[in-house]
Amino acid sequence: MGRSVHYLRVVPLRPTVTPSNSKTIDATVRSIDLNNGNVVQWRDSVITFPKGTVGHVFYAKFPIEDNHTYRIEVTRSDGQTTYAETTVPKRKTITLGNVVTGTLGSGAADVSQTITWQNVTEEPYDVEVWYRFFNPPVGPFVDAKAPYRILYNELGKATGGNYTMTLRYSRDKILLKDKEIFNTDNRILYGVGVRFIQLDDKWKAPNGVWDPDVIAQPNVLTNVTNGFGFFGAVGQFDLEWTLPDQTVKTIGYGTPADK
């Protein structure tokens, strides 16, 4: 899933709620890939927040593998260790359905296409949809995100062990402009992309609701042994593709050949 920098804030347990502004901390941090045994030592950094409090944020740069389980360990000089584990969601097989052309109520073409993620039994955390357009003179490209939860109040449906979503190409073009999200007039379309976002199995909202006042309580959303906090993983799986020139024109966009 790519090499990136990962961050972990470590806060010692104290008998009072008064913040500690110490620029040193009795802690070492390491992560272990339990699938292959790889160990990574994390480095400490000291961050001063706007209100003057000091935080110790450890960081490390290494690739994350899907379907691997990682353990994070925070150890004091006396050997006392706090730890947690997370398993990264497994990469999904993606299938694109055929492009379908119907008719909108206005009489215009209604172009759509289904996309299916296999072995998904519940709704993902989110699915991002974007359109990549030619964008001179600002830059070569610009991506317009189509927020399906806002545009249609839904994403897709999990049925038969798979998750299927309909991409509404023609309706997206209309709604992105009508809702002043992105002006789709006179655009040259290069391609379409989706990002499937899935949380690990332990990352569940209490009672199915992400209530900030609830999850702020130290004993509500925690998977840490000998401490409090949450160590979780997010799987982000991208797919990009191009549409046939005739399909692009039917939707109402120009093609790269029209530049």
C-alpha cells in the first residue's frame, strides 16, 4: 500500500489532568509486522501546540501491506510495555460492469456503470469517486470529487458477499454543477477513479454512531493493553480507468482528441 510516514502520539498516564510540558519522555516505540517479523524503531518528535502544551509524536516511514497484522509497542525504561494490534483490510478484487445508456426525464442520455468489490459483506467507511479533467492553463489536470453520500444519500449495497455501487456519469455531471461543487461545462474528460475505504474489524462506532462526546471517553473506543487509546488500520484501494470516446461524448464531455 505504499511507503508512507506513520505517526503515534504517546501520553504518559498521570494522576492529574494537568498537561505535562516535559520535552523528554520515558518511552521507546517500535512496530512489528507479525506476518514476517519485520521490526521498525520509531523516532520521537516534540510538538508544541497553539495553547503551549507539548506533545510527543513518534513517527516512522515504512510500507504497509494489506492483510498483515501489525503490533505497536510503547516501552518504559523499566520494561513496562503498552501495546495494541491491528490487521490491515485485505485488498479487494474489483469488477467493472458494462456501460449502460438510458434516458433521463429530460430526454437526455443517462449513462451509468456498476462497480463491484468482491468479498465485502458490509458497507465500507466511504467510497470516493472522482473525474479527471484537462485543466489548462492552471495545470495539466484537475480532479473533481463527486460526494455520493451528499448527491444521492447513499453509496451502494452489500449483497451476496459483494458490494456493488452504480456510477451515475450523466447525473454526476448535472449535480456537480447544480450544487456548485464543480463546473462541468465545456470540460475534457481524461478518466474516472474510485477509492474504496475500509476500516479494520475492530474500528467500529459505539452503538453504530460516531459520537465525538462518546468516543472521547478513554474506555469506550480502545484496543490498547496496559493503557488507553486506539490503534487501527484503514485500507484505501484505488482504481482508475478511461471511458470510450463515444461514451464520453454521450455523457456530454469532450475527449482528449478535442483539445
